[in-house]
Amino acid sequence: MLILYKKYRIDPTYLITGEKNHIFDLEMFLSNCSKEERNKFVGQALSYIEKLITGQM
């Protein structure tokens, strides 16, 4: 289970119970992802915010 969690970020609770955790913890996500994944996420978030501000959504 630890390998699945570390490699694929699959929640161990889901593997045991089959139930998903519906709470998204941004701080946990950012602390557990690679620098590249974090940069991609931040870039996408900023792009989304820009579209909201400029009325493109």
C-alpha cells in the first residue's frame, strides 16, 4: 500500500475501505507533489484566475 501511495498517490483508506475521501486538502496535495507537479498546478490556477478577472469564463 505504501508503494501505491508514494508512486500513484492513492489514498490508503480507499484501498482498505473502497470509499473515497471527498475532502481535498490543498496544503497536503502541494506538500506531497513534485516541484514540476506543483508548478503545473500553480500555473493552471493562475491561468484560471486570469480568465475569471478578464471575463473570459
